[in-house]
Amino acid sequence: MFAKDGVDLFAAIGKVDAICITTNGFINTKGECVMGRGCAKEATLRWPGVAKTLANRIKMFGNTVNHIGNDSGTDIYAFPVKPISNVFDGYNAVEHMRSKYSIGEVIPGWACVADIDVILKSTKTLISICDTKQYKTIVIPQPGCGAGGLLWRNVCPRIEKIFDDRFCIVSK
């Protein structure tokens, strides 16, 4: 595993076997996965309909690593970093949403802080997929950082033990 600051996730399309889009598992009333920030938002702009595709995959397979497309020979995967929903404890909503919820209220996944357990499960699932598909190069943004509200210095030590040199972690 190696990190490259300043490398754009989407610039890797057509040059690597797969990229991952960090996501949550919340499906809105339109039947789409909420993909409103970061690389998930960029994905909706690049691939119209991807939010609906992901929602259908979540309905079929759960909030897990899901194949959501292919662009120029690069497979695109959703990589969950947030749950479908959570019970608000005063801290587990992203900072700009905390004032919108009361303790004990159920909050949607898109408003949640990324969850290291979700990230670790996604990491292990992705390894299995990449082994099966025999991928040699996979690019993923720093999972849970950015719109997920976690700090890379806290996430990196947890996942670097799992990812190998096939994985390139990018900062954007």
C-alpha cells in the first residue's frame, strides 16, 4: 500500500484495474443512494444513474463493497465507509449536521461520521474481490477521511496492515 498526495482518483480511470468510491448505505425516497459529497458526488456527475445503480446493489447485497460500473476498462466499486443509519449519540454525526439531531434519534448514513468497523469490513471484502479478479492495481481515496470526518492519521494504521502493494491510497 502506498499513499500519493495530490493524485486524483478519477485520473486513474483507464490506467488501473479498479477504483473505489467511498459511500454510505442510505437510500433516499427516490430510490437512490445518497452520494452528495466528495468522490461520491463526483461519481454522480461523471456517471448519471450511478446512485440508482448503487441503491439497487445495496438492496440486493447489502451495504458492502459493490461493483457499480466500468469506465475505459477500469472497474468501479462502491466502498462503504458509513452505515445505512445510526442512533445519534451526540458525536457520531458529521460536525455540520450535529445540531440537526437529538440524542437517541436515528440519523441517515450520509449524516454519520465514518465508522472504522465499516471501513475494516469493506477493506477485507475488497481484498477478497481483488484476489478473485486478480487485479494488480486498485486506487482508493483515504477511506472515511474528508466527508467522513475521520483523520487519516487514525485510519491509516488500521488499514495499512490489510492492504498490500496493489493498493494506491490517494488524498483526493
